[in-house]
Amino acid sequence: MLTGRTLLAECGLSTISPIFYVFQEACVTTFLLTQAAKALRLDALGGNGWQPFGEPLDESDVARRYEDTPWFRRGVDVRCEALAALPYAFYDVSTGEALEPGVLPPLPFDLELEALLNIIEGWLTLYGAAYLYKGYNAAGVLRELRPIHPLTVTPRYSAARGVDHFERRAGETMLILSPVELAYIWLPSRRSEVGPGVAPARAALAAANLLNSADEFGQMYFQNGVIAPALVTLPPGLSETETRRLETWAQRTMSGLKKAFHVLGVSAEVKVNSLGQQVPLGDLALPALTDKKREDIATVFGVPHSILFSNAATYATARQDDLHFYDKTIIPEARRIERALNRQVFIPLGWRLSFRPELLEVYQALEAEKADKLALLYDRGIYSREEVRAELGVR
């Protein structure tokens, strides 16, 4: 068992504080860090504290489908890239003055906001939750903001406080983190009063599994020589050894794409019967079914089909789909992330993050068209100067 004194020595500390406890239960080492133990950095606990042991803990196939199903991956990446590219500005909480868009305020830790937003949105889309470890120094100053994989974190609740603490499990090591030490962003839950909701990726999983199975079917079909499953009838009286030898010969001779047009000579006593019909090459992709499942994935992820499939009929259609994508998917998600980061990270530091989607080119073009129409109405005497200024939001 790892003792508190040994651990402190490894971390460069010489004394045991009454607010630091180490205990072992069910062969799982647990570290309990209370508020007063901020001087002990989480990464000082060793490499396992940061290892993403996500694969063994993943009870679903969302991570695997993200890796091997193109349309599923593209749907996730479109959301992540769009949100990470949103314009933003920071405001001084005390004065209300804004920094230039895209300029970071003086923070006590290094921050690559675009990369962090991409990670957060990816985890929200795949798992419905995102977590950020807040590392404080001995003076209680936030010196580190680091993402933690959601599959390694389990929230625990109490009737009085709601979220009581978080269990961060890495291999056989479990860390107990308070809400002060761990910032969390959850999708809203529709089945419970507290806790993360169901991720879009989980709802799209059935469609992604079918697409992946269709790809595997086509791959296996070509690997087996582009022929339907076959039944080889052998003459009676063969020994078991001879039967196995003929089975091996038939498998080796008829399998593989190189054997697709191979001439096969067999004895008249050996009969080869096809099981089922030959699949036309044009139907291998199951176009009607796979198209429907791709549309299901796009719908669940809130990505217009024209964006995911690049099949917009006209420029006007493409621009309208872009507007819907931002209005219905990206901006609501950005506001959710914005509120969580401000409440748990930035406002305590005296700054407030605000996304500025109106600075995007698609909205700037829309405002320019609106201004042209208002100018025409003003020239024709339909709108007064005050009405035009009010429509444009100019005081």
C-alpha cells in the first residue's frame, strides 16, 4: 500500500497534512484531496493520473464508430470545427470593457482556446459530458486547465448538494476530485434531474453500426472471390484427413479477389453448389438503406445534409443550410459551453467569455443584404431614419 508519507516524498513534500488522506479499498488505491490540499498537483501523482484509459471503460461503440465509419466521423468533426472557429471576445467583469475579438486576456495559465473548444465539443457530441481539471498552486492560484477524458470520470451526488464529487479512475488508481477542482459541462438530461444527458453519438450509433456492417459485408464479399457462399459436396468414403485436406484446398482455391475470375478444375465426383444468389456489384453498398442511415446520422448530429454530403442544389440553398446549422446547432451548443466556462473558470478570474457568431461571414453577408434593403426603403420614403437605425440596431 502506498503511504501518505511515501507519496509526499515522491512529490517533493516532507510532511503529512491532516487534510491529505490515502487509503486502499477493494485493491483500488484512492487519493482523496480536500480543498486545503491544493499544493499537491494532480499530475504529481504519476503518469497514470493522466493516461486516457478510455477503451476498456467504453461500454458503447461510439469511439470505435468514430474511428471506422466515415459519415459518423465527419458529422462529429463538422460540429467540432465549426464551434472551435466561432469568433469570441473576452469582457472585463469589473469594467464591462471588451478586448479585441480573438484576443485572450491575461490568465494565470496557458490556454489554447480553439483547441480546447474542439476537444470539449467532441466529447460532448460523443459522450454527452466534458471535464476540465483545474490545477491550483499552494497560493490557491489557478495555474492549469487541462481536459480529462469523460470515460474516466464518474460524478457522485448527494441529496443536499447535488454534485458532491467526481471519481477519476485511471487503471487501478482512483482520484476523488471536488467540483472546485473539476469543471464540468453536461448536455441536459431528459431522464434524470441531475447528471449528463444522452450524447448525439449514442443516438446515431445504430445507424453508424449498420453502415459499418455494410462496409464489412462488401469487404468480405471481395475477400471471398466475389462469389456467394458455396457448398462443396465430396464423394462418400473419404477419410477425415482427406476431407479436411479437400476443405483446405477449396478454401484456398476459391477465396480472395485474385480468384474472382479463376478457372477451377475439380473431379466430377466433387460438386460445388452456390448458397444464395450472386450479389450484383452495384448493390453491394446497399444504396437505398445506407443513404437513409447517412441521413439519420446527419439529422441526429444537427448537420444539414448539404453540409455533410456536399450536395446543395444552389448557392442560396447552401447558405440557408449554413444559417440553420449555426442557428439550430452550433450557437446553442456554444452558449452552453460559454455559460459553463464562465461560471467555473473565467468569471472567478475577472473575465467573461462571449461568442460572437454575428462576426461570421455568413451573418455579415446577411446583415449587408438587410442594410441594402433598408436603404432602399428609406430612399422610397417608406422607412424613416430612426426606423432604419432601429432595424440595424444602431443607437
